[in-house]
Amino acid sequence: MATQIPPANRFDSRTPRAATSQSGTGQTSKGAKSKSGKRGIQQSRAFCTKRCLLGLVNGGALDRDCANVNEHGTDVHRINKSTFLALMGAQLSQTLDSDFQPCERPGSRGVPFRATLASHGYTVIAKCTPADFVTHLWHEAAVYDRLQPIQGYCVPIHLGNLDLQLPYYYEGIAKLTHVMFLGYGGTPIYQHWHRLDQQGVLRQAEKCMNAIHGRDVLHRDVMPRNILWDRDRSEVMIIDFERAEMRRARPVLGQLSINRKRKSASDSPDAKRIGSISKLCAQEMEQLKEEMSCLGRTEVCTRQT
Ligand SMILES: [Zn+2]
């Protein structure tokens, strides 16, 4: 039977909070002394901006608006994405007591943490999961790879996956062994819905879903919990691609056989397949509209949990 992630109290990911010391071999109480000698109470850092992480991934200039920029370099990033992942793996193999705290309500297959690369200040989301769900996170990583051109705009920036050498015992029940690093995308949109320009936000969400479909990806779990709102940038982000389906890329017209060309366009297998995909995309778009209208009908949509 698969490990179940226990529910936890919801809290805003930006709110500094107390962290529980975690040695990797079991839970200790809040305020207990960790291996590093620090007490368990820690202040949370601000997350890196999307522009900052795009610079890290693409080798661009620093984003002066990132709260952690002074630790990233002078003019350009001192490290790149692969070095970030290697250094983060080395850091987490030493201690989980600092710069690594749960920061959001758990999902069905993962717990979001706030992780800081202590040597360079990068602060990102670390989605952690038990061994039972590792394959789901590798699948999600492959989907993010397909969505690379729209990372940072409609979906979070993916910084890589790794296995934890020291497991994290979440709430004393779930043994978390694998982590996926992502840029911060915001908080669930249902927390903000009554304060937003709802039609404008719906148009943004449709645009994002169109961009995802444009990369031949069906999300397959379009629920309000998977639609985030970044209130600093007033932007929608779509997350959680564990169940997503990657469709085959469209064929190049020049590769069609002579016989296929003789058939009418609507009868060809490729035309039927593309028609089928278009129908699925349209259905998913309708589901998105329905879920978001559900937010407008009730204070909190009952289907979000
Ligand atoms: Zn940064």
C-alpha cells in the first residue's frame, strides 16, 4: 500500500515560521538543538524571483529585485543550474536541520519545502515525496522538460530532481526520499479569488493552458489547488504535472507517404489523431473554466481537496 502524506495546517509560504529540527534519523521537538548547533527556530528567506532563476538557468545577468541577489554574484550568477543541483545535493546530504523547512500544505503525493542553497542564497520550492511516488516526480520532471520554453511564465522553473541521502521524516509518518526543485509560483488561487479581477485571471489561466497544450501536453488534473497566483507579479502559474500526458509531437508534413497524401486530409490517421488531441484539449479547457467558475459560486470550492 502506498504511503499517504498526512495533512497539515495550511499557512502562507511567505510567512516566517518556526522550523522543527530534523536530523535525518527522526523528529526532534521544536527548538531542540540540531547537529549544526543551531536552535530549531529559523527565519525563512524570501523566495528567488522568476527572473533570478531564469538567469541561473540561462546564464543571464542577476535580477537586482531578488532579495537574495547579493549572495548570487556581482554581475552574473556565479553558478549554473547543474552546479546548483550538485551543491544542493551535497548540502542536504550533510543536514536537513537548516535551510529546509515544510512551507505549504501537502499534496496527495508530495510536501512542498522551502529550500535555500546556503552557500549562494538561492531559495526555491523543494517538492519532496516518499519512495512510492518517486516515479511520478521523474515523470513530472520529463513533462517540465517538454514545457521548458514556457517555464517561468505559465509554469514554474524546474531546477532538477535528486534523491535525499538523508531521508526526511515528515510529521513522524512519511519518509521523504526524493526531491524536485522548482521556482516559487505563488499560493493556491482560491486563497485570493474574491480579491481578484476574476475574468482577467480566467483569461490568464486559459492562456497558460493553451501554452501547455501547444507543447502537446495534457495536464489531466486541472483543479484549483493546481492553479497558483503570484500576488507580487499578478500572474497565474499552473503546477503539478504528475498525471500529465505527453502526446506525440506532430508529424512533419514532408514525411507523409504518397499514399497518405492521396487520402483526403480528414481521413488520414494523423488528421484523426490531431483531431482527437484537439478534442481532449478543448475538454480540458472547459474543465478549467468550470473549476474556476466553481470558485466564484462558493467561498471555497468543495472539490479543491
Ligand atoms: Zn535569487
